[in-house]
Amino acid sequence: MKNIVNYIAVAILSPLGALCLLEGKLLKTDRFFEIVSQSVSLLPGLPGVITRRAFYWWSLKQCSLSCFLGFGTLVTDRNAIIEDSVYVGNYCILATVHLKSGTFIASRVSIPSAGKIHSRNPDGSWTPIIKENLLSITVGPDAWIGEAATVIADIGRGSMVCAGSLIIKPVDDNLMVGGNPQAIIKQFT
């Protein structure tokens, strides 16, 4: 039954998905993608979860129909990859990410893209985002990121990021890290 509901949602959202695909391929812009992403992020309850994953199935590089994307969660880059059995809580911001299977992300987590995405102009002002410089952040598989963490580096298999942490250096497999600056708290066996 769940698969049938997912595929019905994919079919219903096919016009929006097709327009997003065409926009990306032909116009090389993200304006329509951004409008629809922001709109579907605000749909409540189970219908919202189903709508979000169906839209992102169409519009992202890859999005599994078995993931959970909570209310207010926004994916800002169509190059994101969300694999099977990923849980993303409410009010998360995801940019250029690869969320591997079994990853759990609590609410209010930010995973902006890595890389040198802004630079200084000669007059000292900052440039807008430079899409060519975006680097993907990989999380998991089977990683856990706690409430309100900000992650701008890769997180290894089975690792845990404590709530409220700022992660700026890659985290190896099976570690618990936390704090600002980040520190290793525990090694899982």
C-alpha cells in the first residue's frame, strides 16, 4: 500500500517535476525548483512527507521513496542524494549532500554545502554563491546527527554528532563527536 501511495504521489507531481528538470537542463536556473521546494516544505503531516519525497524523487540527483523528510525541511541544491531509509527531522536545511542509507538527522540540523562558495570582490564585498565551487557533504551510512547541529564536513559510517555541535573537520567511522570546536567523545566498537 505504501508503495502505491508513493507512486501515485510521483505521478501527481510529474508536471512539477518535469518543469524542474527542464529548468535545470535548458535554462540552467533554479528559480522554479526553489519555489516548489519551499512550498512543499510547508505541507503538514503524512501528506507533506509523501509530497516532499515525491517532488524530490523528480527533482534531485537521487531521492528514495523510503526516506522521511519532516515538516519545514528544505533541500536547496538539486545535486543532493538521499538514499533508502534516511530520516530527516523538522526544519532542516540540506544543500549539496549525500545522505547514505540508514542515516538519522534530528530537527533543525543545517548541512550547507562545503567548498569555497563565496569570494571577495576587489571592493571588499562578497560575491553571491558560486555554484561551480560547491562540494558535496557525505553523511553515513547509519550515522546520527543530533538536534541543531551544523555540519560542513563528511560524517563517517555509524558515527554520531551530538546536539548543537559545529562539525568543520571530517569525522571518521564509528565516532561520537560534539562541541564547538568539535572533539571526539567516544569511539564505538
